[in-house]
Amino acid sequence: MLARLLRGDFDRNVDNVGLTRSQWALIAVAARRPGSTQREIAELLEMSEASAGRLVDRLEADGMLERREREGDRRARAVYLTEAANPLLDRMGALARLREERWFRGISETQLQQTEEVLDRLYANVSAIAPPLPQTDC
């Protein structure tokens, strides 16, 4: 429920920017990992390679991204942000800071650190490769 509320709040506050959440996520990945392939981006965003390709196509047509040949593998195309994306990154960064200030109001640094530790442990537990739990009659 919290994730749905946060997504809705994000969507309402970036509606006038003209980006979808998926487009913004792809731009953020390209900013953090310049030169990633479409396949790598798809894996990071947990979407199909075809969906990532359509997003890259759209953002490339809008002048936000460009594809370049990847050194060492002429078949793979690397994705990079263009200069046109910089004002958008600045604007989205400012919006993110405002959202975080609101979302985390009244929560101490200690509480945030404890929450992060609990979530990290939960992630490790869920993602660990382990045999299935034994079947029970419940």
C-alpha cells in the first residue's frame, strides 16, 4: 500500500514535467550507468528488453538519449544521456529532494538507518537461494 501511495504522489508531482515514471526511471539509470546496453537497462528496471527498447526509442526521438556503438562489441549499442537531458535531471533531482523532505518528515536519522537495515535484511532473506520450505497442512 505504501508503494502505491508513493508512486501516486510521485506521478502527481511530475505530471507537468511530461515524463512517465518508466521514462524517468530509464533516464535515471542512464545517468547513473552511462554506456549501459538496452539489455542491462531492462534487467535493472525489471522489464522486457522490448519494453526498454521502446522507451529508449521514445527518449532518443525526444533528444534525451542517444545510442552509440559499444567498444569491443559492435553488435551492442550503449545508451547515453544527451546534453538536453541535463535540465530535466536538475529539475527531477529538485523535485525528488522536496518529496523526500515531505515523506521523511518526523523520522530521525537513527530510525531511517534502522529501517534501511531491516529492509536490507528482509531483501537478503527473500533473495537468498534456498530450498523450498517444507509443506505443511496449514
